[in-house]
Amino acid sequence: MDDKRKPQKSPGPQPQPARQAAGAAHEAAPAQPKAAPAPTQPPFPTVSKDLAVSERGFLFDPRTGLTYTLNPTGIFILQELQKGSSEGKLHSDLADRFDVMSERAREDLRDFVQQLKDFGLAT
């Protein structure tokens, strides 16, 4: 008994080679309008929730085993960053909590965040 079944094709669409008729002109797709560029402000950093901070300002990085000492402002900023506070909220809360001018709070926040990045504690 001969089995004369047709070979089965694999399911789904099969890719086909692109064909272009000889001498056919290539038409360019219409240009799409470009989106406006994103603002150049760097993203607000994130810090590991694994960093341990004592009430007295000792910061321990379990990845490296290194310890650091923070002042009360640094403790506050780091704890707020670990909670995921936004830059605007953190800036405002910092000025209110430590009774400093807004510009001073902004500078302190930027300086501290840069130090965290320099030490590899923030990304």
C-alpha cells in the first residue's frame, strides 16, 4: 500500500523575498514629522534600597562593605531618595525641614546627589 499523502507545510506565514520589477522606480515613503527633542535635564537618581543608614548618619553599602558618614541633611536626602521622592518634592521638603532658602536647598541637593554618584551609590 502506497502512502500518497501530500507533504504538510509549516503553519503560519512564510517570508517571501522582496521583488521589484525591472526598471520600476523606487518610491520613497513620505517623511514623518519628527517629535520634539526631550528635555536635556538628567533623570533624578535612584539609590539602592539595600543601603543601610543609622540614625546617627552611618551609611553602609553591603555590596562593597564600605561605610560613610552623613550629616542630618544627607540622612534626610538619602532616605527620601530610597522612598522614591521626586526631585521637586525633595527640594521643597528639604527647604522646609532645614529652614533654608530655596536656592540653597537646590544647591545642597545637587551637590549631595553628585557625591552619591561619584561614590557609586546612585545611578
